[in-house]
Amino acid sequence: MTTAVVVFAKAPVPGLAKTRLAPALGEVGAAALAERMLRHALAQAVAAGIGPVELCATPDAPHPALRAMAGSFGAALAVQGTGDLGARMARALRRQLRRWPRALLVGTDSPALGARQLQEAARALDDHDAVFVPTLDGGYVLVGQRRPGDGRCFRGMAWSHPRVMDETRRRLAEAGLRWAELSPVRDIDGPADLASLPPEWREGLPVMPGGRDVLHGG
């Protein structure tokens, strides 16, 4: 059964993308890593072969780099629009579920998330209302649905804290929904996470003075 994949991302622009990594990589280095993670996410979404792929981006006006990247992977390009993260995620999923029976939405922060996990998540929707790939810091990097639902998992949620997944579980249980969780992955948010990058990703990254130890886990 067709499962659409939405890749949520910011334009890889210095000062906009992965700003929490700037103390270690500088704004240019953080943006370069953001671009690599976005390319990886799109490549995995295409390689999964489960359905159409959309790059859903911010800011509102599509950046030339995003247009080029979407074109190179054969992905549709959409904008996230207004509202907080939950409102934008809910809107993107609703849009896909009007056209397709199932949809996954993924972020770009986890190099560990690959095509196999996307295929596994799509299969989980055969007999679950929703599916998640949690992150080790308490959030999640993938959410999938087979019906739009009432949006309670997104509406009024406080994001970027270590109990996002716990609060999501509570809301799902309260709504009487059945959900699946795949194995958690590590995401790359702050300088301390850089040591978890694949070794080949760390090579060549520009590093600010004092950032080398962080990059290599020192």
C-alpha cells in the first residue's frame, strides 16, 4: 500500500539551520552539515521505495538550494506555512492523507534513520493507527499515520524537551489509538551529539577553535 514520505527541513542557510551547532562548527559549518543531513534524509526516503516523497520546507518562500535538492531527488516541494511545529506537522500529514492511505513525516536530524526503518514504519501502519521512531533524548524523528485523526498529538505540544515522546504516548492512549514504536535512534541537535556522527561525516567539517574535542567525543 502506498505510503507518502514527507521530509521536514529548514533551508540549509547559515544562521537559520542547525544553529545550536554553531558554537562547535560555526554558522557556515552548521549549515553545511544541515545540507548533508537533508540530502541523506531525501536519499533514504527515495531508496525506501514506499511512495511519493515531498520536501516540506521553511522559510515560506522555497530557497534555491531546496528547489535544486528536491529536483535532484525527484521530490515534490512544499512549504510548511505558519504556526508552531505541531501545527505545521499536522497540516503536512493531513495534506498527504487526503491523497494517499498512509503517510510518514521525518526530520533530518538523524543520520541513523535509513530506508529500512522507513519500510518498517510503513508496514507497522498495516495494523496500527500511528508509528514513531523515538530519539534517545526523549523526542521522535519519525511519525506516521494512516488517518488524519484529530491532531491532539500535535496541538498545544511543548516541543524540544525530553518528555515529548512521553506526552505523545499519554495523548495517544487517551485517544484510544494503537501505535507502534521502532527502535530509538540518536539525533544530532547540539555540539555534544557531533561525536555520534558517522566517521566519514566528521571528516572535513569546519570546526571552531576548541570544537575539535567535541567533534571526536573528547
